[in-house]
Amino acid sequence: MTTDVSPSTAAPRRATYEELQHTDAATYHCTACGAPLTEAFADLGMQPPCQAFVSPAIAASMEPFYPLIAYVCSECFLVQAPSSVAPDEIFTDYAYFSSFSTSWLDHAARYVAMATRRFGLDGDSFVIEMASNDGYLLRNFVERQIPCLGIEPAVNVAKAAAEVGVPTMTEFFTTALGRKLASEGVTADLMIGNNVLAQCPDLEDFIGGVAEVLKPDGVLTLEFPHLVRLIEGRQFDTIYHEHFYYFSLMTVEALLGRHGLRVFDVEELPTHGGSIRVYGCRVNGAHETTERVPVMQAMEREYGLGSLERYQAFQQEVLQAKRSALRFLIDAKEAGKRVVGYGAAGKGNTLLNYCGIRTDFLDYLVDLNPVKQGLLATGSRIPVAGPERLRADRPDYVVIMPWNLKDEIAEQHSYIREWGGRFVTFLPDVRVLGDDGEWKLL
């Protein structure tokens, strides 16, 4: 049952795009506690939506650009990026398909094996994944004959999930939907939210839906990039319009607590540059709290996530990373080198647009996803081709934009060494992959 939020403590409504035209940033309020947002965490200027790739047929048309600024709440320390881009503009027809990453598929398969074993899931259990994408994870439950349901708002992605046999509902997950499912007898032993929490503008509505559907002893798992690792790795490129929030364990515990849920376990993951998986249950659930919870709570305190100074210093780190990337590109081009990018990823588009990188620095991007091939990257208008172009053109440097997959990509395309090509990453600083397999600072 969802915890009531009285009108006096409810977070203010997120402003619409039209309303934002007549307000300034000082009027934003924290969606968790209602405090004014006055402290910038990372100001990345004006940017287009990162997944809105452009057809060459309309290349002469203008693109909408919106402010991209992440703030930190000075009261509860939730990092958030108020956005004027409506979620249905981003997620109705989405360009990201999870199944194009083999390492992510392996991660999902390991998770399903672990969860099935740890929580005793079988044919009498029921699993729900919110933002289930193309069925990359739930298909493992289907293979085990464990009943499941995916909830995915992107029509094109949900269709791909249905085609591989994953039951999928094309909806945004909300309290209203959770209440409707529960009224129809659809409740879950396990609820999964991998890299979705940041994409929910109304956190209370989303977790409220979980509280409606979760069985009395059910388990919720949430995976998201850890704010500690974002700061350490200068991962400003993970900030974009479809990511409204950037979480610590501290802020997620507070969120769950407002809906009668608690964290009973947490673990660190290598995915997405350093993530955490949080295990939640009802406050009175039978799951015992592991020692990993207080250990991570202490780590976050020691790192300084409970004080503004840690957040205020991040903008200078962002500026330094931008200067380093541009310095490498300028030197490479002046030396007559050919430089291209690998991966037309959302994080790459944020970096390209913040740094002002166009075809003057990167000749083109390559991407394994055929949905993106033949299009132009949003904002930068850098053309996207298939990976086979690397062999044909033999570039000197290939900048890996999705740096979290750098080892996977470098191994798959190690043939660029045949002509002396080198892989490069820009964050946390500029590094080149050596012949010994080590990433070295330039």
C-alpha cells in the first residue's frame, strides 16, 4: 500500500516546456523534498535530445535545443536535471536496443540465474520488469518457464520484445498502472528496474506503482550508475535529457522509505562505469539487512555526499575533461591523422555537443545498431555508418564513445592494429589502448 503524501509535503509539479519559457532556473524545485534548486552540479549548455538522430532528408531543418543543467538539492542531495523535454517525446520511438551489447546480455543472464536461485523463483512465481526494452533480460525467465511481464513505453522496442516471445505491455509504469495490475490480480514476487529510475521524471509515481504491485515478501531490484563513480570518473556524458536523476544509495533509501519500502542489500557492479544494485522489500518484509548496506552508507558519507562541497567541485572536473579531449583532437588533426568515433550512443552525443565536436574533428561515427546507420548524430550532424567502414577507411584513431564498453569494443575490432590504428577514450581523461592491452594516459 502506498504511503500517503500530504499536500503540505508533496513535491511541486514539474514545469512544462511552455511554462519554462516564462521562468528562470531559480524557480526549479527538488522533486523529492521541494527545496529550491540553486546549486549547479554540471552545466552542459544547450543540447538536443541525445537519441534524436536526424535523417539526411531533413538535414537542413532545425533541431530543438534545451538547457542541460544538473542541480544538486542543498537539502536532500538528490542530483537532478529538470527537463523541458516530455518523456513521451523521448521514449515513444526509441533508438536504444539493449541486445546489441553482448556484455549487457551476459550481465542480464547472470542476474536471472542469481535471482532465480536466491529467491527460489519457479513456475508459480511472477516477475515484472519496468522498462524492459527489447526483452534482453526477461527472455531468460521465459526460457526457464518462469511467468513474467515486461512494461516498456517505446512502441518499436516493445515490438522487438514481443517478437522473441516476451509478454510486453506498451505503457509507462505509474502508480495508476500498478493499481490497475493489482486489481486484476497481477502481483510480483520480483520487480526489476535496470537503468530506468533515472528516466522517471516523477519518482514518487513510479515507486508508488511498485508499492501497489509488490507481494508482501516480494523483492525489488534497481540498478543505476552510482553517483560516486560518476564523480570519480568525470562521467558528465551520462547526463542528458532522458536522465532526470543521478543517484546515491542515500537518496534511493529515502525514496523507497516514503513508500513503505526499505533497502535490505546492495552490491557494486562494473556496468555503466560503476553501478550499484539495490535490493528492496516492504518495511515489514522478512528479508534481513546485509552488512553491505551500512558499509556503503559509510563509504558515501566519507566520500562527502552529505555536503555540498563535493558536488560543487564537479564542474571544474567537467571543464578539464573537455579541454583534454579538444587538445587531443586538435593535435591529431594538425598531424594529419584520421579520427572517427565508435558508438552513436546517447552519452557520446552529450560529449560531442558539449565539446563542440563536429566533422571538423570526427569524420564519422560507426555503430552496430542498424537503426542508427545512415542517420546523422543529433546536434553534431556527424554521419553514422556500419562498423565495416573501419576496414575500408583504416582510420588512425577510433574514439570509443560508450567508454563503459571499451574493452568489449576493442576486442571485437582489434583488427585496426593491422594498419596501426589506435583506440582512444576521453573519460575520465584521454587514454590510448597500447599493444599490451593497457589503457595509457596521453
